[in-house]
Amino acid sequence: METLENGVFPLSYSLLNQGLVIVDTENLESVSLSNLSSVNQIEISLADFPYLAIWSPENQNAPFVCVEPFRGLPDLYGQPRNLQDKLGIQSILSGQIDKIKTSLTFS
């Protein structure tokens, strides 16, 4: 699991070629994905999400990156788990309601 240093997490093809990157978003309200060579930016609210997944097709130097708020973690490669045993899994009882939200702001 990755963490932000001084609020920054630099992305690179070499990092994304290693597979899914998961960032612990504890105490973060939002993150921004910025292109250093332009003014374009996407801000993603994370208040209801403890993790952020970042990925791109491995070894393809794809012209895009996927950024997904997560509430639970996927299995480690080659180590499948039952749903109830997955790291970070969140569940609610029958009849309960759990409202979560996120938003994207493009600028």
C-alpha cells in the first residue's frame, strides 16, 4: 500500500507497469490528478472511501490512467480470499442502509 508524501504521489509508467497501485487515503477529503505539462486537472472526493486505486494497462504505456475510490481491497495476486475475509471489507446488516458518495470535478 502506498502513501502520499507531502500530499504528492508521482505517477510513472514504471510504477504503473507493476500493476494496481493502492493508496491509503486516511484523513484525505480529496485528491487531484494533474498533468504537469498542462493546466488540466481532475479532483476526486474521497470522504467516504479509505482507499484509492490507480492503474493503467501494464507494459503498454497507455495514454490514460484509471483512478478509483475503493471501500475494500482486492485479493493479493495468487492469494484469493472469501469475500468476508478480504482486507478492508465493509459490510452492513440486512435492512441497514449505508450511503456513500463521491464526486469528480474537471478543470
